[in-house]
Amino acid sequence: MKRIIVGALSALALTATAAVAEYPEKEIQGIIQWGAGGSTDTVMRSVTPHAEAALGGTVVMQNMTGAVGAIALNHVAGSAADGYTLLMGAENPLLYKIMGLGDKDYNEFTPISILARGTPVLVANPDAPFNDYAEMMAYIKENPGSVKFGSTGPGGLPSVVTAMITSVEGGLDVTAVPYDGDGPALTGLQGGAIDVMPAVLGAAIEGIRAGNMKVLAIMDVSANEQLPDAPYVTQFNDAYSTYLPWGPFFGVFVPNGTPDDVVAKLSAAYATGAQHPDFVKLMNDRGFTLMAISGDEADAFLSKWQQGTAWLLQDAGLTKASPEEFGIARPGE
């Protein structure tokens, strides 16, 4: 009898192993959090064909928009944790709770790959009376309220970067000028309507290269390959290391509970896909920093990103609820 039982258990183990080894046995659904043609859509449709080749399967991508991405997130969170439904998203869910946009975030998910992040840059009109971050801060202190900073509303990149400067420097006496997006704000900057704009490098890099705006600082902890001669902000104040590296990012996720072997296979496939020359070129051309991280490294990045951003927005008075309500620790605590 023992021999029969052992034999049966061995057969079950072999069957289970074979089932995992055969993943994927059917089409995988890739739910893109934003609409067609946007940055997230472009990134996912660029990397996924290369990940498919490594995976030996098919990922059918579908754009699912609405509620600032929450409809897609909730859809995937409620799907089976079997590796056949992926969430292809950006950074926004990490702010849903504090901004009153939803009760779920990436804590409900396992990161398959944080593919890339945008790098913030502080740019100025070419005629602005300062040429780098230190000169800008000195000018602002000598001329309070005179410098016009572009803004795109609470929770956007400009608001976070402005809050970061305020936190690190202990104040920032500038005049905020609201715009409906980075594009109009950067147009206004080049036309002289504003003096300074915090923007993602990908949106500003062509204007920088054309000489229509100048870089005051890359908001990062090291030089950027796209603009190697541009100063980075920790050269001026190392206190920014508390929050940086930071920036909008793109990632692929599965619901928690997805089998470890499936997670590992998907992570390996997207890591391979992210190294394809076509994808690397797209990231470089758009000023994104390639990451392709998973596992503990991805978890640490997401945690630092959420903590820093949530508390910057809280201290700036831009949140609907305190991070404390959701167990989001203040950086350094």
C-alpha cells in the first residue's frame, strides 16, 4: 500500500511540475491602465512582443480606461491569481488611497517588472536670470514671489517636485502658474510666460536640445546618460537622497497569490524583453531610465516611491487623507 501511495504522490508531483512548466497554456490578458497612444500604452506595446518571444506565449493587450486607472486596477485585482491576467500600469495607484481615488493600490499585487521610470528635470526659460539650481534658489531668496513656476495640479509631477524642493529647502516662495498638462506649460516656458517648470525629461528633452530651455538640475542622484553634462540635484543638496530616485514609472503586475514559478517565468520574460535593442532605443529616445527590476528590488522601489510622494503631498496640503491612515510610514521612520 505504501508503494502505491508513494507512487501516486510522485505522479501528482510530476503532473504539478509539468503544469507549471507548460505555462502559459493559453492566451494571457494584458490590461493596460490607460488609453491608446499614451506613454504607458506605448511602453507596454513595445516591450511585450519581445517578452512574448522569451515566454513562448501570447499576451493579448487591452486598454481599459476610467477613474484615473482604478477601473483597470480593480479588474485585475479581482481576477484569478494564475498568471493569465496582467496589469500594465504606471505610478498613479500608489496615490489612490491618500487622494481619495480608491481603496486598492499595488500592495494588492506582485511586481513582475518595473520596466522604466521617467526622470524629472527642472528647466528654465533661456533668459531666466539663473543658470543652475543653486543660482535659482539664491535668486528666489533675494526676490521672493518673483519667479513663476509652472504647475499642472495636485498629484502631478510638477506638484511633487515643487513639494520636494519646499521640504528639502524649508520653503519655496514662488508664484505658481497653473496649466492643463506638461505640453502647454513647456510651451508657456519657451514663450516666457513662466520662468521655471518641473517636467519629465522625455517631454522636455527636445526643447533642451534645441536650446529653447535650459536645465537647472536633473532631479536625480546621478548624471543622466541623455544629458551627461547637466547637473543633478544632489550635487547641490544631498538631502534630496531621501526622496530620489523618483519619477513616473511603468510596470507589469499580477495579483498577489500568483504561483512563484509563474511569477519567476513572467519576470524573466519581461527582463529579457526589456533588454531588446528596439525597447532600449525607445527608452533612450524618450528620456526614460531603463530599470527592469523585480522581486525585492521592485518592492523596495515601490515602497520608497509611495512613502516619499505620499508624505510630500500630505505636507503640502494636497491630500484627501493622511498616509498614516493606511500605514504609509514617513520616510526615515
